[in-house]
Amino acid sequence: MKLKIPNILTIGRIILVPIFILTFYLPGALGDWIPFFLFGLASFTDFLDGLLARLYKEESKLGELLDPIADKIIVASALVLLVMEGTIINYEVIAAIIILTREILISGLREFLAKVQVNMPVTSLAKFKTFIQMFAIATLLTGESGNNLINFGDYNAHSIGIVLLWLAAFLTLYTGYDYVKKGINHAID
């Protein structure tokens, strides 16, 4: 069996996670910029593999299985590392918990609905939420290096990243509610 390009990109994202985690612990600017670029690469390949799969009609069961897993692993890893490091602190952790909880809930819902042969396509708003979420996390990954680069008085890379994280959490709640509502309607039928 020959692997299709979208599947190769997805598997590459999964392989990238341990490298991303290791580089997060590099000292100084290297520990800021390398994880930032790796997370950006993973985010871009997430977009690219879906685009290629649809464009070349290379959608597959393997891609359906691995793509959401790869997304959740990289996002969960980044959020946990940012909380552990103290970049996301206090009440800001609530935004990270909202994002992670929704991801787990929707994964379970999709798995249940797949058993009853109901497909729930991703909405445009959910895609926008993913973009904001990835952008927020990438911004927070830049650490002190990002704050030195983006600094407008009270606004720096960290504060911008936190605002975007809260926006992603709000969109996460909204899109999660929408998916659960649709899923319950299918489960009751």
C-alpha cells in the first residue's frame, strides 16, 4: 500500500511532536524560536494535508483517523508545556482547559457518530477557531524573544497571545456547543 501525500504530512506531524517537545527545553532564543517554527510547520501541514486530500481526492480512512489525533497531540503538548513553563498562568489556564476539553469531547462525539454512520463536517467557524488557536499558541511559544520583538508598551507577544487564546477559547465553546447540539440531534434520531 502506497501512502498518500496528505497521510505522509499527517504522520510527519506526529513524528514532529517529540522533536517539538525537546526543542522547547533548549536555552534562550533557540528554545523560543525552534518550537515556534516547528509548531508553525505542524499547523501549516495540517492545513496543507486537508487541502491536498480534497484537491486530489486523496481522502482516506487513515487520514480520517490520524489527522485529528495529530492535531490534538501537538496542541495538547504545546498547551501543557506553556502551562508548565508559566507562560499560561492563573485564570488563563481556564482558556487552555476549555480548548483541551472541547477537543476531547468532540473527538468522542465524532467517534460515536461514526459508529452510527453520521458524518459531522467541520464548519467554517471551527476552521477559523483552529487558525486563531494555532496563532495564539505559536505567539506564546516565542517567549521572551517574541516579547523583545513585539513590544508596544503594555502590549507584547505574550499579552497578544493570551488575548488570542481567550478568543480561541470563546470560539471553542461556541463551536463545541454547536457540534454537541447537532450530535445529540443525530443520537436521538
